Amino acid sequence: MTTKHVRGRVYLVGAGPGAPDLITLRAAEVLKRADIVFHDALVHSEVLALASCADRIAVGKRCGRFATAQQFINKRLVDAARKHQVVVRLKGGDPMLFGRAQEEIAALRAAGVEYEIVPGVTAALAASAELGVSLTQRGVARSVAFVTARVGAGERASAWADAALQADTAVIYMGVGQAQEIASTLIARGMGPDMPVAIVENASLPSARCVTLCLAELPLAAAHGFTGPALIMVGAALAVLPDVFPATVSLGAAAA
Ligand code: SAH
């Protein structure tokens, strides 16, 4: 493919976990220069407002809702780079974690389009801050796994449970809808039913909500009606949450 018509550069930018002041200075600078921004559904309006000169186009996916096919997004990025100098693909959290960045990078490379990655604060770190719990607490946890059980059509199964069992702290992305299966898999594979679990929704936003429970109770997560993005965090490090563990039932605990 000829590259002579390509004039712009595509920036894959992390928008952070939600709070608009948790984007990086570099991300803010790129957004200010942007001619066009393709953004995920959950990006905060104040972050989008930084791209005041840009066309802003929502292309994100939310489970079960409207989704733009990935190949179509790839094509739009390449086409945009032929027309504009500064093209931004703005993704929640960090663009390289569970964000299909590699498919976009491959498409850009194949088309000879220059690209640059601007990292962001991933949801796991915002949730750790929300809880006030270190994921690598000294003497308790020395490893962290970021996992998801969710796979796309035709992809190989996720070995999420192996990773979650091996790490001291597991952070499960996109898992709340599969809470029952996650709990039964981990327990069947030998994790203790009393293992501390925290579910953190909307980390970094004023609407943040935390529910603490133990692994055996995780299937009850659905009763809490999570509607925002949420993470399941599993591991002994979470036992420091006050007045919760080793209590067996703590549903309804919602830290602000
Ligand atoms: N690239 C993103 C993750 C995209 S996958 C990142 O680095 O954070 C989307 C999943 O991330 C959601 O289903 C949820 O599990 C998690 N997530 C995103 N934002 C979140 C938030 N503010 N609070 C809790 N979980 C969040």
C-alpha cells in the first residue's frame, strides 16, 4: 500500500478511569491539538471538552449495547490520518489494557500511518486508590494479575483462572456479569471460599461504590445492581478493609 497520501499521526490515548483530572498532561496536550477524536462511550465530557477544535465521534463499545465493529474503527482511523494531522483514538483507562489497541496498531502499521501511544491510569489502580488498599501489600501480596474471562467470538478461551490463582491479588475486568461463574471456578480450583473480594464500580468518580464480600458470596453481586463499569478484586490484601473480613456477610457495605 502506498503511504504518500498519509499526512497525519494517530494517537492512542488513555482517558483514565473516569475522573477528568486523572488524564495525563500529555493526553491533555494531544487532545488540545486534535483535529478529530474517536472516543469510547464512557469518556468524561470534561475530557472530551479539551478537544475543543476537534470533531468528536463516539465509537466505543459497552457490553450488550450499540457497538461499532472493530474493523470499521480501524478503517476510520486510517482514513482520518489521510485527512487530518492529529487523530486521537481515546480509550478508557490505559489504551493497551483490554482495549483492542493491538488491532488498531496493526491496521495503522499496515497502512503506513504513524502512531503514538499515550498511557493512562487503568481502572485497577483507580479502584485500589478508591479502597485505600495496596494491591502489593508487603508481606501479603507480591504479585498482581489483571485478567478478564471475556473473549470475543472465535478467540481462544481465557486462562484467567490460572492467572488469578497464581497471583496474590487478581483484578478481574468485565467480570461482574459472570460473578457466579467466576466464584465457582475459583472455588473449584482450590481458592478458599473465605477469600476477600471487593467489587468497585465507577472508581474515581463521585458515584464510586464499593461492595466487600467473600468469594463464596460473590454470586450475590447481581443483587447490587451494578450499572457502571466495575471490577472484581480478589486476594488476601483486601482483608485490610475495615470491619469486613473475616465476616462472612457484608453485603450492603458501600464505601463512599
Ligand atoms: N482500558 C481500560 C479497561 C477497558 S475494559 C482500563 O485500562 O481501565 C472495561 C472494563 O474496565 C469495565 O468492564 C470494568 O471492568 C473496568 N473499568 C473501567 N473503568 C472503570 C471504573 N471507573 N471503575 C471500575 N471498573 C472500571
